[in-house]
Amino acid sequence: MIRSQGRHFKPDEVKKIVWLLKETEMTLPEIATRMRCSRSAVAAINRKFQVRDYDGRRTQWVLPGTKTDLLPY
């Protein structure tokens, strides 16, 4: 039996996931449920297109280019 690497996404599905990552506050699991795919697939698309920067955190993210440098007190 040959196993595949997972689900193949159509280009419009990838665009929809990228849009959801950019334009909504939905979490990765929420997007995965909506798109009927795994959370890791959404995370892989996020990494490929560099939509959200989690900076090593699981629950907090920012869009690249929107980080503000905090000045030390």
C-alpha cells in the first residue's frame, strides 16, 4: 500500500486559507475545521506564505510588518 503525504489543495483552497490567516482572527484549528483539513496543513501553508508570525508562541501571533518594537522602561 502506498501512502500519500496528505491532502492535495487546489489553488483556490490555498488562497482561501491564506485569506483566512490574513483577514480573520480565526485560530489554526478553526481554519482547519472550516477547510476540512489538518491544523498542520494550515500551519504549513502559513509557513510557506509567511502570513502570521507566531514567534515561538502557540496562541499569540502578528502579521509580518506590524510588529512594534517596545522600548524598555
